[in-house]
Amino acid sequence: MATLRIDCVDSIGDLRGANECTETSITVIGRVAAIRDDAGITMNGAPYDIGYHQNSFEVSKSLQPALFLFENKDLSILQTAAITSAKLYVTSPFGITRTATFYTLTSKPEIRGGYIVITDVEDQKHIREAHMTQLSVMQQGNVFYTLNEAGAQEKIEIDLTSYLDVVQNLSSKGLKIMSSQPGYTAWYGIMAASNLRPYIEIEYEVPDTSPRASPVSPVSTIVNGDQPVTFTWNYSQPNSMPQSHFQIQQYVGSAWQNIVGKTAGTQTEYTAPANTFAAGQRQWRIMVWCQNGAIASEWSDPAYIIVQIQPKAPTITSAGTTPSPTFTWQAAQQQGYEIKLGDYTTGTVYGTEKSWTYPGVLPDGNITFSIRTQSQQGVWSPWSSTETYISNTPSGTLTLSVQARDNAVTLTWAGSFSSYRVYRDGACIAQVTGLQFTDYLSAGKCTYQVYGMLQNGNYTPSISITEIVRPKCAVISDVENISWVPLRLRSGSRPSRSDQIAPQVSLVHYQGRSLPVPYMPGFMDVSHTFNFTLDRPETYKALQALAGKVVVLKHRRERFIGVLTGISAEKTRMADVSFSITETDYKEGPENA
């Protein structure tokens, strides 16, 4: 068994003993006004109940009703549940010896505030806060009960179990009580004292089956915790009773906590504000009620989500100014970072370190350093940027000599530095700690320079020296383990080379278009086919051993680096061979140089 109580939320009533006043003045014409005060008012030492006045300068001598408004509650149980009892309870503020008539209203009254001016027997005017309602509404109604007598403060019980339409009208439109007893026309004031307010109680059988709810969204997905989160769920009840309340919780630490407490509503969605969840894996669940919150479901099974919250942009705390500058920063939730320095980018670097040194050497001038960090959930922060001015301060001397020999160039130098960076045509091809380096991958005219690196990030450059590398014949070798295989001859003619360049293009046909549309991702295949004659079996075997490897081939003043993809040969006394090299993106020098 369950009970639904519907309380009075507003009322307006007539003055009792008001014939002792000599004059009233109403501030709003065309309305009915009354003083709002639970305790009543006192004039010339006499207490008066609170009520309303008609639009005139004299107190109404007619018998006026009291009006009452009730809570607006879901009364679907009147149609869906077994009602065992429906009763209206009222309390008379004083004894009744004549008839009091109870009405349902035909439309809901509007009660508004105003003022009245009361002139007492000593011609003193008193301004009182008052309230008013529409005369047209007050004068209408349908009788549903008549009371013949009641004692003062007596609680009156009116059984409406067989008149549920009256209960519906009382809840939605209101109650009017009219007393025919002279001098005692008021039942309640504005607002009626809490112990005098009428109320309705409905008792009904609770269904055997409770409502059910299950999460719909978000479920098993990623949620942006920086934004509001909308929860949706499915609601069902075997007797089709509508949902009346809901409650949502999330699991925090070791306990469930409310996202929203028990809340009235038939909707099956709720939007929680941003930052409701902390980052990480989270759970939420839903409980629902029907019959005005009397019958609850079980808690739903928890729904799991991953909450991602964007970290704040890191704070750059220092920016170096040397050619190999060091930068530091502070960041919360960092599990990785990405750095841009001019045109250079690190890509994603995983780690919590908050210091980074550029692995190369920058020219003098302004450059912009940018960094963003990544949280454990893989969410990137906004970028932070700062500009710094790079200025090299050399110290000490560095002398350089260069000699081309045996298909390579050997560089030697003198100096006292922590390490040395070797440059060919402006690009760093090596970083060493010794005083010598051999460049096996050069071809043609090349300009060399060496930087002596200082501990403070500055460097001292050598002079630039140009050398020409011109092999006597074509040579080929494994690029990582230099051992040259000579390619000297071609039977009947000179050794030859043909080139093939093949950009990657996708051709897509569309309905209504006779010709395809090209899509070009920017990738390209470049290959070279060479023809030689090998006069020695060991030379042919050495060439065969390079198949499928990344090789370097020098031919005249050109250099080719790529994969040796195929060899074909015609053998007589000597081997006429043809092979192809497909170029690859081969990086010389130290990583990230």
C-alpha cells in the first residue's frame, strides 16, 4: 500500500469581523484583494482573520468564499492503480453552526499581491499588504460536499473515493469553501496557517512489479569531460505507469556519489555540467521511480566510460639562446609531448621529462619554440609557444684538411672540443668525437666544414673546403658496410643507365562522369636500371650478394642510394648484367640532426 499526499500551496479568504472597519481603499481596480499574514491583523485592539475585499470603498458585507490551490502532481495513478481511499481533509478555524459548501472550481484562480488602506474609527489610515484574485473565477464552481456543522479547530474528513474526478479537479484547479454563517465567513487567510491548510490523501495498492531502467548513453565510449555530458536511459514498467523521478550516480573512489539526486521528471535524459567526471575509466548508474516517487526500481547495472579531459597548456619556464638550445617547461598530467622548433618537429615523444635540447645546430636569428603535452588518456593540451634569439659564441680554433681518395673523401682536423659535427654541402652527415672522418657516400663536387661543439651549446666552425669525388669506374656497395664492387665495362658499348619516375596516382570513377578523377597523395617511386658487363665470376657473385639490400652506387659524378631490386644476366665468356635500384629515403648523419 502506498500513500500520495497533495498539499495546499496557496489560499485567499474573507475578513472576519470586518464590519468594524469604516473604510477601505483598493489599489488595483477590478480585482479582489486581501492581506497576506498567517497571524492576521489587529485594528483597535481586535483581531481580524485575513481575507479579501471587493472593489469598493466599503467593506463587503456579503458572504465571500475562501479559495485554495493545491500541488500540481502526477495523478496518473487514478487511472492505472487500484485506489483504496481518496480523502480531503479540512480544518475549520472556528465553530460552524450553519451550512458550509465545498466547490470544485471551473478554472484555476490567479492570486496576486496588492495593498489596501484601512481607516479605523479614529480616522487613522493603515496601509496593509494585500492579495487579490479574479471575481469571475471566485464566483464559479460545482458543489461536491455540504457541511452542516463543525467545532472550532475540528479536522473534517471528506471521503472522495467514489469521486476521483473531484480529486482530479481539486488538484488541477482548486477548492472553494462558502460559509452561510454571518460574521464567520472566512476559513483561511493569505496564506492559511500551516495547521489550517487543507490537503488530499490518496491510498492505493502498490503494483507487484517495479519500474526498470537501463543506461543507453554514454556506454562503452569516450567522453569529453571538459564538456557537459548528457545521460540517456530506457524506462519500462509492466503496467505502463510513467516515470515520475530519477537519480544518477557515479562511482568515485570506493563509493557511489550522486551526479543528480532524486529528481522529479518524466524525461529519460539528463545533462550534467562540464567537469562532472575526473579523467580516467568511470562508471555511472540510474534509478527510476513511478507513482509520484513511491515505487523505485533497482539500481541499473553500471555503465563504463572513458573520460578524457584536455590538459592545460604547458608553461615554458626557460628558452635557450645557443645554437643547440635547451628548453624547459612545467605541465600537469604529462605522459608525452610534441615539440616544434622552426621547421623541426619531434613527433610524439613519450615520457614525463620536462627538458629538451635541440639535437642539431641552429643558425643565428629568431626562432619559435612550441610545445604541447599529452595526458595518460592520449588527449593533447593546447600549444604553448615562445620566441628566442639564437646567437653563436665561438671559442678556440679548428683547422681542417680534406683529401679525396679511393672513391671517398677523408677529413682530418685539429682542435680541442667535446665533439665534432661534419657537414657536406650544408647538411650534417656525421657527429664524432675523434679528429678524422671518411665520407664514403660523396660524389661529384662537395664542400665540407666541421663544427667543434662546446659544452655550453655553442660551436666553433672550421673553414670550408671543396673537393671533387670522381671514381675511375662505376662502383657499388652495401651502404652500411662499404666494400666496393667495381663495374668497369659493357660489351660492345659504354655502361648505360635508364631512369623511371612513377608518381602514385589513384583513378576513381564516379556515376555520371565518363572519365576518372585523379587522387595524388604526393608519393613517388624512382628507379634506375644499369647495364654492365662483368669479366670475373667473383665480381658477379659479389653483385648477387647485394640483391635486396640498400646499396650506394657511384656512376661518373652521380650517386644513387636505394634497394637493389633485381638482377638479370646473360653469360657467355663474360656476364652481361642488368639490374635496378629503387631509391629510398636514406638519412645520413646523426639521428634528428
